[in-house]
Amino acid sequence: MWLRGYGRVKPGNVGTAVVAGHVASSGHGDVFAALSSVHVGNTLRIRSGATTRTYVVKRAAVVKKATLTHDADVWGQNTSKRRVVLITCDADLGYRSDGHRVANYVVVADAV
């Protein structure tokens, strides 16, 4: 899911694009099942329409959901870089009483 609103942009535009996806669905790996294997320094190629851009991962980490809501890399103002943030759930910190995970795996990458 590409997040629209909150000042986020379309992937490939100057600003921060946020894309969230499931790590698992119905007991099977989903679109971001392997996201936690992405690390700082890795490159990503993301296609938006007819354009493909290369991004370098600047940050990749487990982040508590409560912390993520105020994360400057994700929600802060960015008027100079083409940035993409990929977010999925992460079980490393356990589960809440409602069955949802406590944390997310967050990848922040800037276009080169």
C-alpha cells in the first residue's frame, strides 16, 4: 500500500514516499516477507510507472510502533531528496494482547 496524505509523495518524487505491506497473510509469506533481510548499504530498484529508480538503504531496523508514529525519517519534512520508506510488521519484540505485533521493520532508502 502506498500511503497518500500526511505530506507523503508518490514514489520517485522529491519527498518521502511511504509503502507498507504485510509480512504474512493467512499464515503465508506476503509481499514484504523478506524485508528484514534488507540492510544498510543494500540497493533497491523501485519502478513507478515507466520509471525505475535505484535507492541506497540508509537505515534498516526494528522500530516499536509507538516510536514509528514520531519518526522524523518517515514523517518529517523532506524537500530535497527522493526517499522511500518501506514498512512491515516485525515479531522480534513480541505481540500485543490483541495479537498484533509490537514493532515494525522499517527501511529508509534515498535515490542515487
